[in-house]
Amino acid sequence: MTHQPTAVKEQLVRASFFKRLLAMVYDTLVAVAVAMCAAMVLIVTLVVLLKNGVLSLQGFAEPADLIQASVGYKLIIQLWVGSWVAGFFLWFWKKGGQTLGMRAWRLRIYSTTAAPVTWGRLILRLIFSLGGVGTLLVLLDYKNKLALQDRIAHTEVLQLTAEANHHKSW
């Protein structure tokens, strides 16, 4: 993630809960699309492998029946889809400090320390967002407007000006 000059960052204010919520709604729609595509790719691959005998149908007549009955296959699919959704957020946060929803609502993640935002800090941020529930802390912390994930990862979400909301770093 590239750094904006300190003078530009100091002119920005932390994002309100409402703006974050709007960005989260937008990002949820994109994340659902990513999840559906990821699931489709893996399920089609499994069906082809099962139909062609590369993987055993284990006595089931149809691949769908095996996948529905198998805790292992369902777990593999869930981990695969979860990885793609997590990757969506992490990649956008790391490459430009913004997801698509954040870009639409002119929000961006910045470090609250002198250290750059690393992959490790972004993973912490993703985990402690608790699927968006961590953002509710902004409602209680109306003075600082920091979500749980911001506090843990030492980040902040700032409201950008139209001029500062460019995507040259993507």
C-alpha cells in the first residue's frame, strides 16, 4: 500500500459508521459474487473428477449426493471459498488501501503508526473485523471513530476528498 504525504492525510477525517456501513454493503455484494465464482469453479472441478472416475464416488450414484453427504468435501469447499473472499479483501487493502466499496464511498485504510501496513496487520484487521461486527465499536467510540479491527491492527479508515480518491496504486 502506498503512503500519501502526511500533509494530505492530516487534512482527512476518520470515516463515520454510516459511510463504513455503505461501503460494507457494496463490498458484501462483491464478496458474494467472488464466493459464488470460487465455489462454482471448485464444484465443477470436483464433479468432473468424480464423473470421470479420478475421484471415487464412494458408492453414491451422483457427485452431488457425495458432496452433500461428505463433511470433507463440504469443508474443502468452504475453506476454498473463504480463502477467496479473504483474499479479495486483503489484496485490495494491500494494493490500494481500499476495497471496491471503500473506493465508491471514498474511504481508505491508513496506518496509525509510522510502520507500513503489512500483510500480517491486514490479516489481523480481517480477523478482528469479525465479519463486520467489529465496526459497531465506531458507534460507541464516536470521538475517535475507531473500529475493533482498527485498534488491533493500528489502522484507521479516513474519508478521502474527491482528488485524493484515485486508483493509481492498483
